[in-house]
Amino acid sequence: MNRRSRPQPPDRPTAVEPLPSVSPGEAIVRCLSPFATAVCLAVLLAIGWFAYAGALDGDFLFDDEKHLEHPELRFPTAFSWIRPRPRLVVDATLELNRALGGEAPFGYHLFNVGVHLATGVLLFLLVRRTLRSPVCRVTADRGTALAFACAAIWLAHPLATQAVTYVIQRSESLMAMFFLLFLYAVSQSEPALDATPSAGGRGRKVWWLIMAAVAFFLGLHSKAVMVAAFPVALLYDRIFLVDRTADLWRKRGALYGGMLVVGLVAAGWLAATLQGVPGMNVGLSGAAVSPGTYALTQTGVILHYVRLALVPWPLCFDYGWPAATLAQAWPSCLAVLALLLLTGLALWKVPPFGFLAATFFLILAPTSSLAPIKDLAVEHRMYLPLAALVCLAVLAADALWRKLFIVDGSVAADGPSRFLAAAPLAVLVLLVIGLGMLTRQRNEDYQSSISLWAATIRTAPQNGRAWHNLALALEKNGDDQAAVAVARKWLETCQADQRPTGECRLLLGELFTRQQRLVAAGQQLALAIEELEEAPPTPENQENLGFAHGSLGVLCDQEIQQQVALMQQTPNPDLVALEGFFQQKLEQAAGHYRQAIALRPGDPQTHAMLGQVLAHQQKPQEAIEQFRQAVALSSHSPAPHYDLAVLLEQVGEKEQAAVHFERARTLQAAAPR
């Protein structure tokens, strides 16, 4: 009888059974299907909340209050499409916050965090859909895992803190959200990227193209950097969606043509509008460097941005970045040129990687190329470019890992290889936790103006604006002694470094004047003027000199008030001597204010102060002219309107006085309380 023989054990060990080349993240996505998308989105929202929950307790900072107090941020003006403002969407959201939650910072911060979370979700959806392109050759599960990694790292990254926690920089985050929504809508208009065949056909495509146009319009009215969406979209379309350039224009030519026209019109309109809106500019008018110097300096700034994307420490709210010369900037120029050449090579050889690198440079181009902006380096400009760098790093790391450890589509199942197979997920978890903790720590610096400027000084001790603002924040908080101590420390630091001390003395004079220490204030202001008059006549020095003369005018006013108080306490004052003293001080004050106006002609407060002095000197017509100048320069302030109305009434122009009285009442009623 035939018997089936039993299998015999092998004489020697067999080769280790290979593991499929599926990463743990990809395996998790596969196990969670069909709930993978919902789980990924929930985890991403949790990551973003973990990183930025501390931002909700923060206060308004720096320019926040100036923008929030602007009277044009009121219903229905903020939503007026007839007379729109440069950042209409931002203004509308600020007024919406005000309508729903009043002046409490919590609602404003909650909105900013919500925009950040929404932008992270859009990044996940866009990356996942893009990886379905035949150019990328990525499986659906792997694409979901990679998209999750990109969005998770970006959501937790501390370099994004300034654009999220600093309320007024929602302009940056809103623009980024609409930018990604625009690209996502463009990708949705291409059915070839659908995971499963979808119904709707041409109608569905048209609706997504309309969504893209709306997103572009809203982004452009959030921040002008949105113009970069045009070249980025063309690159994206040509690399991921179509095989030929002709197909690009055939399928979406109307969208891109409309974008080009709208972009050009909006650019001209914005330039004209910015000239006429007080306090609403992008810093271009304050730039103190030439386009060439600015471009040279930006090469070093760009390398610094890249370094912060890789190692986000230390971060700085206000760098006070100095302009660079060619002798200083040539190494960074060569480095950036090399990066641009590598980007061009990648666009030719590895288009997906080239697209991400090009996107980084294109989004930075409006603020980091030839158009000079007052602040040469600020971290919020990296909010959206950071997403491109994060995606580039994640995809490059994935490609490198597969090249090193995947052989014939598999990973060996021995101990070390199992560890390597799990390494990407472990690295991602540790990285996101570490970045999230750094972001939480960074948000502690944003809790108040005092903590923010103190942190800025620790990182950039040469930044005079940080010292100045820390002293003013302490004074506003009621700690006059600490404010003076900070100003003195700044003075000592400048003297030790052999740097100019004019601004330090100006600050001390300003603080002493408000503290009624008039002799000390006069000494500091006189020393400041002496130093500034000897310094080169740069725009900044002229500005400071004008401020010094204005401060001396205020000092004269304070001395008059002090003498009035003494006169009221004296039984038999020498009225003749006092009258001479008052006239002398008024004449000195008027002289200082006139010098201040000559040096700083656009300052409405100085015109108003001169108007008050002239009114005391019984010169009503000259005073009226100064108040008219103040009203023209600051139409949103009620005080000049009221003072002008009083003087007009005194000289018999009652109709004009009534107009300005009414305008003053309207502005006062609209002012925040």
C-alpha cells in the first residue's frame, strides 16, 4: 500500500521570509479602511489643538490693537464690496469676531487656531489627492500615510506660531488656507485623480473651477502674496494633471486667463488703495533700503528660514535684521543660487520634488526678492512655504528609506529589519510630539506683550524696537520703575557695544516726561537731539529727531501745567512773571513742534499739538490750519475734529463747526470701549 511520506525537516535553515514593503503607517491606514480618512482628520485636529491650545489664553500684541481700533472695521464698512479695503477678508473676520465676542482676545485667537486647523486639513487632502497622480506612482494607502505625515508635522511646527497666535497675522493664515483650497479645487477639476469614477462629468468640473476662482479672489483679499498662486497652479497642473501644456490651456485656460487679469487689476488697485488708507500698508513705504540691497539681504534671510524649518530654535518675533552688503552676502547669494539651480534640475529630472522646491521660492518671492519691505525678516512669511519644505522632506525621507531598505519590493523579516520597517512611524510620532511641545512652549512667549518682548530681547539683544516696546509694555502695566530700568539697561548695552544711544535717550525722555520728572526728561531729550543732529541724516535718524523735538514740545506743555498747579497753591502769585513764563514756554513748544513737523510731516498728532499751542497763543487761524492738517492725516480720530470744531465756532464758522462736531461724535461712538 502506498503511503504518503511525511515532510522532512530541512537539513539547513531556509532564507528569512521577506516582509511586504508596507510601512507601519501604510498598514494602519489599510486596517482602518474605510474609516482611514476620518481617523486621520480627527488625529490631525487633535495634533493642532495640542500644539495651539495655549494660544487661546494670549493677549492682543503689538499691532493688533491698532488694527482692531480702526473705525473702518465696522459693519457694514468692513463688508462693503463697493469700497473694499486692501485686506477685506481679514477686516471682515475681525469685525465678525467683534460682533460675536466683543473685545475679548479669546474669540480672535480661537478663530486663528481654527483657520490653522482648516489649513492643515486642506494640506492633507491636497497632498493625498496629488499623490494619486501617475507621476507620483504611490498606492492609495501609502499616499494617505504620507499626506498624514506632511500635515501632522506642519500643524505642530513652531515656525508657524507667529501666523497663528499673533492675531493680525491671520492675513497670512487666511491667505494660506485659500491658497491650498484653490489648488485642491484645481485638482478636483481633473477626474483622472479620482480614486473611484465619479458622476457629474463636466458640471462637476465647472463647479470646482468656480470654487477655485472664489478661493483665489478671497485669498487675494486676505494678502497680496496670493498672486503666487498663479505660477504655482500652472506648475502643479502641468506636472500632476496633464501630459501636455496644450491640454492645460484647453482644460483650464479660462481660469488661468481670468486669474491673470484679476491679478493685474488687483495689483494696481491695491497699490492705489494702500496710499489712501491710514495705517494699512505692507511696510513698503517704510523700507529704508534699495531693491538691490534688499535682494542681497534676502538671500541670508531665506537660508535662515530654511534652517528654522529644519531646526526651529531659537525663534524671534522681531529680528531687527540688518541690511547686508555684497561683501557680507556673497556666500548666501551663492548658496541660494545653488538651491535655485537644484530646483531647476529637479523640475527636469524629478518633477514632484522640483515642484515643491519651486513652490517654496515662488510663495516667498513677493516678500523676499526685489520689493523692499520695512521688516527684512519675519517668521510669519514662512507659514505656507514651510508646508512645501515639510512635504519635500517627508517625500524625500520616504524615497530614501525605500531605496536603502526595500529590496525587490520587500523588507527582510529578521529582527533589525523589522526595527527598520517600524522606524518611519516611530520617527514621525517622536517628531510630532517634540514639535508640538516646542510650539506649546513658544506660545507661552505670546501670552503678553511683556513676555513676548522679553523673549525677543533674549534672541535679538541688538533690536532697539524690542527694548523700546518692552519698556512701554511695562509702563502700560503700571510698573514705571521697571520701564525705566529696561530703558537704562538698553542705554548701557548700546554704550558697551559702542552703538548710537539717541533712541535710548529718547525713550528715557519720554518715560520721564510722563512721570513728571521734567528736569531728567529735558536732559535726556537734549542729549538725544545733540547725538541725532551729528548722526548721518538717514530717514530713521530724521524720524527720531522729529520725535525728539515733539517730545520737547510736550515737555514745555508739562512745565506749563506744573506751573499752573503751583500758581493755584500760591496765595499771591506773580501773574506778570507767570504770563511771561507761559508765553516763553509756548513759543518754545511751538518751535519744537514746527521742527518736528518739518522732519516728520505725516504725523497727525504733532499737527494737533501745535494747533493747541497756537490756540493758547491766541492765533486761531493758524491753529485751525494745523487741526485741518491733523484731520486730513488722521480722519478716524475724534479729537482733532472736536478741537477744530471748537475753534471754528469761536471764529464764527458755525456750519463747518457743526459738521466737525457731528463727525467727532460719530467717531467717538464707534470707538472701542
